[in-house]
Amino acid sequence: MKSLKILVLLTLMFASKVIAQTTENAIIGKWESDKKDVKLEFFKSGNEYQARLLWGNQIVESDGVTSKKDSKNPDKTLRTRNIIGIINVTGLKWDDDEYSGGKIYNPPSGDTYKCKVWIKDGKLNLRGYMGVSLFGQTATFHPYNQ
């Protein structure tokens, strides 16, 4: 009987590992950076995943609520738009264990970088880089429920 309990326990542990693996739509939802300085909402649009900026400490005025303008955008026609709500991550495609092939726009600098995303241990990791992924930075996010 004791060996049966151990077998059941091991089976449940293995099954939970399999279930915990990232699924294609795991990225969808609201995420807050571990530093609590950015909130994003990922969604699927056609065959790609995108994200919109919900809030960020560098994209709001000193009141913490009012959106700054996209004044450093390379496209002069977009420089008067509010940053909050813009889609700043585009082109991500699911590739078995990560989302790759994307671009991320950084409104405070006006720069756009390549990016990829993966989920590990329930946290979303977003890596922005120039050229190759080795030369970049990763921000970690946790699910955000408001």
C-alpha cells in the first residue's frame, strides 16, 4: 500500500510538470515587471502576439497617471500621441517553447529593438536586443491582476 501511495505521488508530480509547460497562449494577459515600473497587456492579433503599454514610470507625468506624449518617435506624425495604450511589442510568433521574431519599441528613447519572450516558472521574460540576443537586456514580469 505504501508503494502505491509513492507511485501515485510520483505520477502526480510528473503530471504537474507536464501541465506546467508553456502553452502557446500562455503569454496572453496583463503582466507587471518585477521592478513594478512597467505594465503590459499581451494579446494575439492574427498569427502574431503583440503587447500594449498599460503604464510605466517613464511614460507618465509626475502625477503618475497622465500619459506623456510619444515625442521621440522617429515618425514625426506620431509625436503628439499618448504613449499609454500604444502597441509597443509586435511580430512575436510562437516557436515551441518561446515567442520569437518580435520587435519592441521603447518610447522614452524612440528606439526599436528585436525581442523574444519566454515563460519560465510562471514568469514572463522579455529580452530586447540589437543584432544578436547575446547583446541585450531581459526584463522579468509576473501576472498582473487588477
